[in-house]
Amino acid sequence: MELTGLLHYGVFTLTMVGIYGVLALGLNVQWGYTGMLNIGVAAFYAVGAYTTAILTAAPSPDHLGGFGLPFIVGLVGAGVVAGLLALVVGLVTLNLRSDYLAIASIGIAEIVRLVLKNEAWMTNGVRGIAGIDTPLASLVPGYADLGYLVLVGVILALVYWGVQRAFRAPWGRVLRALRENEPAALAAGKNVLAFRVSAFVLGSVIMGLGGALYAHFNGYVSPSDFQPMLATFLVWVMLIAGGSGNNRGALLGALVIWLVWSGTEMLAGLMPEGLGTQASALRVFLVGLLLEIILLTRPQGLLPEKPPRRVDE
Amino acid sequence: MISVRNIVKAFGGMRAVDDCSFDIADGTITGLIGPNGAGKSTLFGIIAGFEPPDSGHIYLGDEDITALPPHRRFHRGLLRTFQTPRGFENMTVLESLMMVPAHQTGESLAGAWFRWGRVKAEERRIREKAEDVLEFLQLTHLRDTLAGRLSGGQKKLVELGRTMMTDARVVLLDEPGAGVNRTLLARLAEDIKRLNLERGYTFCIIEHDMDLIAHLCHPVVCMAQGRVLAEGSMAEIRADERVLDAYLGGDPSQAGTSADETREAAP
């Protein structure tokens, strides 16, 4: 009993690390490679989660759909819809300076949150969408989540392969160049806006995939799952602590910060009753403190960025 | 090659470029001189497409390129550098050269993911080219150094090197000599000459160092207050009364014969 409890906790933790790893890789494409300040991670995460929820849940009078489609359709759909949102946002804002993108992205996240809350015909409002299947649940009999963990691992590996190769390719080289020095990248004949938009869309597609993975893991999505604290702040902390510009750093950051985050939740459980609310504030404080310590001792994160291995080696 | 026709550009009430017209003839190294605030760098920005003019036209050959974005002008062989060298601090010298060639397969995500073999082959070719450029500039030893660690003069050389990674026709150099020590400056001047003679690059050079201008440039265009004041050989320019009044004569801090003094006066 004890052992299965531990195993269950381990599987849960690793799955969440996998999902946050996907989000951190997506943000790394935008911030780490390109220097685009997207403070609206939650928007693309939530759009991905709700897209797959609507596409794959059983038909219900409470919300749009569900269409009962297979997982893979939900996953692809989540990426596509998040990517389309990013394309629209990107074409409008990416010609602006980066601080304006930051403000715009906060606005987008807020708009998405309000739509999820208020367009009940589509999203069932604050009550959310339930009955989202967890695929591969029967892969290991008796351990429903283990099969899904394998699936999350495979998708994380694919995403990692994709972003790492793109980073090593001339595509990533141009992004780094325009992050370092936009006028010089222009002077080197690069269509800066097109590169920016492609990086913004790719990062957002990946965040949408992360959202889909979360929805199928949790089986239920509601607007409270995508609060900025959980969905944006944590991802940023993971990337910065792990090392922005370094994909392995992003994954390491997801692991470390999630362990601290969920570890402090247990800590909160041990505190005397009545201190529960203080405890949740303490968690945020502890994560912030950890970030400060990492940045003071390793300003570029646990695994700093370095020029990638050359393609022709 | 490049024709500047009646270009006007105002910032607020100040006309930085005021009905300016001149030509950069094919195969020349044209010098562009004039006191600070004459509108030279603004004009470079307009020629390269970094800023739109209020009115007037830029022609490359017979083509009106006034409305083309910078990367399209680049694809036609029109390149610029910057007054303060702008490098890619966290990229190696080799990388910052290799990023230049246009239309690389691996610049698209589809290319990077699905045509890796081709990307590899291209990278090999581009790297060899970059290594040739480094050898030409005698910078081979800095190949894997991060560009942020270079000295000002080395950055200028790398910037010149970037123009050599593509089939340039016209290169606009904004104060290539600024902040460069004498030894490197001599090398830079020789490199510019060789590129002009051996590869047929047309140059237009903004510079306050009159020795460098006299050594390299013919013809020389002198601007003041946004307009062309005089054009001709360096000897003609030096003898021109108006140029002496506006730039070369009088106040020694504006003289321009001593480059360092002028640079101190620069903003």
C-alpha cells in the first residue's frame, strides 16, 4: 500500500514535470532563442487544453461539442488552434518593441481567461469541461497513469528533438542573431518579422500541446487551472532557473522547480491548521527565494546557454 | 549604380536631409564627408531601407527601390554597416559570418526538420566560405571567439567580413575607421581596396579621417546641413571655399584632418 502510494506520487510528479517541460521548451523558443517577452503563456496553454477538451470529450449539452474524437486529433487540434492564435497576435504585435509584446501578451492571457469564464455555450464557464479521456490508461494494468506517463515522455522527447534541431539549424542562428542585435540582423538581409512570427508561433504551438497533455492527464479543465501563477509564473521561473537559451536547462528547471513547488505543498499540509492560507503564500515566496539564489550564484541559470554544436560536424 | 534623388527627411522641425541628390557610380569608392549632423548617416539609413524618406527616390541601377524593405535591398546586393559596430555578442565570429548568406535551407523550420542532409551540405559550404573570408581578413585565429569579446577594430573587420559572405554589389560603410587603431586601420583600408579591385565591390564610405578618405576615395561628396555642398576629387574638395567654411577649414575641432579630435566632438 505504502509502495503503491509512493509509485503513484512519483508517476504524478514525473507527468507534471513532463507537461511543464513541454511548456518550458515552448517558452525557451520565444524567450531563450529570440528574446520575445511572452507573459501570456497561460493563454496558449489554456487554449490547447480547451481545444482538446472540446474535440475529444463525449457530447454534452453544457458546452460546445464534445465531439468524441481520438486523442491524437485533440493533440494536433490543440497545437493548431494555439498556433493560429499566436499567428494573429504575432502579426499585430511582433513589429513592436519587446516591452510592448509583454504588455500585449498579458492582455491576451486576460482575454482568453475571460472568454473561458464567460462564453459558457462553448466552455461551460467556471464549471469547466469534464470527462476528458486519459489515453494509454490500460497499458500497464492497475497503474492507469503509468501508461500516460510513457506517452507524455514520448511527446516531450519529440518536442525536444524538434526544438533542439531547429536551434542548431540556421533558423536558430538567425533567431539568436536578431535577439542579440536586430539592426545588424536586418543589415544581414534577414526578414526579421517573419523569423519572429515563426518562433512565436512554434513556441505557442508547443504550449498548446502542453495544454492538451495537461487536459488529458487531469481529465477535467476549468479556468482556475490556468491562473497566471500556475500557468505563466512557474514556467518562467523554470526557464530562468534552468537556463534560458538551453533546452536541457529548460527541462532541468522544470524538474527542480516542480519538485520544490509540489514539495512545499506537502510542507503546507504539515503546518498546523489555520495556517493553510499563509502556507500557500509561503510556497510562492520559497519559489521566488530559490530563483533569487540561483540567479545570484548562477546568473545564467543552472545550465547556461552556449553556442550549439555545429551542424556539419 | 545608386542614384539618390531629391531625398528629404525631417525629424520634427529639423531637416536632417534636405533635397539631397548624388550618384554612387559603378566600381567607385565614393567618399561621403561633412560635419557632424550633416545628415550622412541618416542618408545611409534611407539608402539601405532602414528609414523611409519623406520624399525623393533611391535607384539601384534603373530600379526604383525607395519602397523596398531592407532585406530585399540586401538580396539585390546593397549592404550597409553601422557607425558603432553592431555584432552578435553571444555568437562566435564564425557563426556571425555564417548567418549571412540568404535563402539557406535550414532557415525554415521545414528545412531544419525534414531536409537535414541538405542543411548539412550547405553548412559545410558556407563554413568553408566563412573560413576563406576569415583568412582574407587575417582573423582565422578568432574563428571561435564570441563576437562580444572582440576589440572595436576587430568588430569592424568582422562587419566588413559579413559583407563578403554574399554577392555584394554596393556596400555602405559608416565610419569604418572610427575607434580603430592605426595598424588595423591600414589593414582595413587595404581590404577595402582589394574588395573593390578584385571583386568589383562599389563602396560608399562615411569617414572623418581625411587621410583615409584621400587614400581610398574618388570621388568625394561633401554634405552640410542635409545638402550636397560639393563633389569631386579630394583635391578639388580640399580647395573648395564652401567646404573649407563648412567643414575642413576654421575651427580645428571641426577640421576633420585630425580624426581623433572630430570623434571627440561626435555625440
